[in-house]
Amino acid sequence: MPLTTESSYQRSKLLFSGHLETIYPALFRKVEIQKPVRERIETPDEDFLDLDWFRSGSRRLVIISHGLEGNSTRPYMLGMARKFILAGFDVLTWNFRGCGEELNRKAIFYHSGATYDLETVVNHGQKNYQEIYLLGFSLGANLTLKYLGEKKSSNSKLKKAVTISVPLDLASSCKKISTGENIIYSKRFLTTLKAKVVAKSLIFPQELNLKMLQKTKTLRDFDDFYTGPLHGFQDAAEYYEINSSLQFLDRIEIPTLVLNARNDPFLSTACFPTKLAKSLDLIHFEFPKHGGHVGFSGPSREKSYYSEQRAVEFITHDL
């Protein structure tokens, strides 16, 4: 069965904890890459999405989705894009609603299960390609898995997918990131999320009640007061239940890699479904001991990131 608990990943001796493996790449990594071509596309509900294209004339396209409060310019996005460009692929990175350089037209933002936007990107991006591959980080990884489970084999161009640092169970992972020493992460996310609510409330005062911001102390509070109701869910509990990708894994019909580090400070134990992994033939689970959250940096500066090596290896194998 496709379950790997003993990974070949070796972390740097200087990054001796999951927190360091998470923080160091996010703050200090620099990626040299060609400037992408920006394209804005319209969504079916008359909003827009901003896409970044890295084209070289390939017939194979990799579409990469970012994590919570990320965007297409984050080092992990550019590092992965560069790795696939060097491997001969065209690459498309995109910005979720509210994560680009300007506010979107609608009151809604993005969320972990907003597969309608990923579908819009895939439908637009696939036009000139024979093969499509999906790759997602964190929230974008949950989104990718849910999308694949919903769509099954309806798109014959979709060949493989790679998901990295996936919060397969949203409720328990949200609880973990909001407790103990992990609070530093949740507070940072809350700061930017609250700022977006304030900015959008100037345009949509009826949909976004600023009075609730004073009661918003955790990410679950934010999802209770804003993410859930704004996107048609009763509260955070219903939002997590409906959109957790764990329940979609057995519906995925293309080879897919789930790469989750066991020392990831964001992920709960439910994000390492060993028993389920042994029963699924198309989902390849790899749970290395180290890696942090969207980390997996090489053992030295000269070595490329393991997540990038593994992604290219998985997607190009047997092509």
C-alpha cells in the first residue's frame, strides 16, 4: 500500500525543531526566478482572480495553490514553480480572492473548500495543454484534494496531484494552531485577516459586522463570525465538517501525493490517517519525521528543498 513513514528527507542540523523548519524558509528564503506574466480572469459570479504564468511552450501545465494568507509571490510558491520550470513544465500560480494586490469585488473571501475558484482556474488554464497537474500547499492542499474528490474523473487532462502540509481535518488542526506555543502563528494570521475584514467593511457594511472583531480571539472565532456565515455555512463547525479534505480522499481517481511532516506544528494527529492510507491505492501518503509546515528545506543551502524534489519526482515518474 502507498504509505511511507520512513522518508529519505534529511533536515539541516541548524533547524532542529518543527518551528524552525517552518519559520526559516518563510522569512529568509530568496528565490531567483523569471518574472511571470500576470493575467486577470473573470469568475462566473462577476468577481476576478489574478494568475501568474510561467510559460515556455510546454504541453504540460502545473497549477499551484498557496496556503492561508499566502499569495503567488511567496518563496515556497516561487521555489516550486522554478523546480517545475527546470523540469520542462509550464507553471500557473494564482491568488485566492482577497490575496492579490487589490480587494475583490464581492463580499466573500477565500476558504479551505472554495473549489469553485480552483475549477475556474483549471478550466481557464487547461485550454492549450494536453496534461494538467495540481499542486497545493496547506489550505491550498486541502482545497486541491477536495476539488479532486468532487470532480473525480470528469476532466481527462488531470493526471496527478501533489499536496504538501495538508490540514486534512480542519477542526482539529485549527484547534492545534490556536493553542500553546502555536498561538504565535494564529495571531499573525488573525492580524491580516482582520485587516481585510476592516477594509472590505467599507464597501460591504451590511455583510461584514465589525462589532464581532472585538470578540475574535482565535482562528475558530474568525471562522465562526466571518468565514462560515459569509460563505454560506452556519458556523465554524459546519464549515470544517463540510470542507475537510479527509472525507474526499477515497473519491480521488488520479495518483496523488500527501506529504505531511510529523513535526508540523499546524497539523493534528487526524492529519496522519495511517489506517486509511493502507486502504487507498491512488493516494500516496508520506509522513517524514521532520519538515515543519511548508518547510522541508535542504540539509544545506546548496541542496534544493525536499518537497520540490519529491513533487517533481512523483509527477514525472512513469511519464
